[in-house]
Amino acid sequence: MRARKATKRDAAAMAAIYNQGIEDRIATFETRLRTPVEIESWFDGSHPVVVVEDDGQIIAFASTSSYRPRDCYAGIAEASLYVARDSRRRGAGRLAMTALIEAAEEAGFWKLVSRVFPENQASLKLIESLGFRQVGIYEKHGRLDGVWRDVVIVERLIPANLSEK
């Protein structure tokens, strides 16, 4: 397996993996499947996106997106991770998140944040091992299939970008 920066050419494979995550109902409130064209819009030039390949096939991706529009939050990004069903628990998620953290540091971000369903223990354990910490729980944060769901709020500081300049 190897991680690399993603390109728009990866959008179809990324959409397939993201759609599995939507269908599985364990990692996102989204319910509408996405097209490769929609995934291409993620490549805005300022938010890192990485993929993990195994034998030439994309099996995982991690991406960042805007946290909030205010200037004071410009160095904070939302982080997301998705792994193809048949590649889970093989280290692809760790490789993708490690590459994303490095790419976020290179891009100048000082913090990554995310929200994780409490039931998604595999993701919570993984991101904790990569330096994320739990900062709270949003109760009844959203409905998924008509059911209120809580989310665990996590953050990871990127020390290299926290210096007082």
C-alpha cells in the first residue's frame, strides 16, 4: 500500500468508496450517493486530499474541507476518512490519515477537527492513536434515517504551525 496526493482522476474511485460509507450508515449523516463530478469539486487547491493505493487500486481516501468561513478559522480544517469495505482493518485508514496530517501541515493548517459516530469505535481508536483527542459530544447532532444521532467531537493540533509569528 502507498499513500499519495489525490487528483481529479481519482474522483470515480473516491465516489465509490464514499458511497459505501453513505450506504453503511457508520460514518456520515449523508444519505444521497455522490457522483465523481461532485467529488471533483473537493479539489479546490487549498484543502489536501490523499488516496491510498494497493496494487494500483484506490482503497481509501482522506480529505480536508472548510471548517468555518470566518478568517480566524482559516487554519482549521474538517478531516474525513473513508476506506473501501473489503480493505478495512488492514492499515489503509492509518496510512491515509497519516498522509493527510502531513499534507495538512504542509498546507499550513494548525488544527484538524472531525465528528465521529460513537458507535464507530474503529475510527475513534485509530484517530486517537494518531494524536486526535476527544473534546466532547454533540447530543442529537443530526438525524439519520429518522433517528437522532450523537457525534464525538475530536481535534488534532499540528504543532509545527502553532508558532507565534
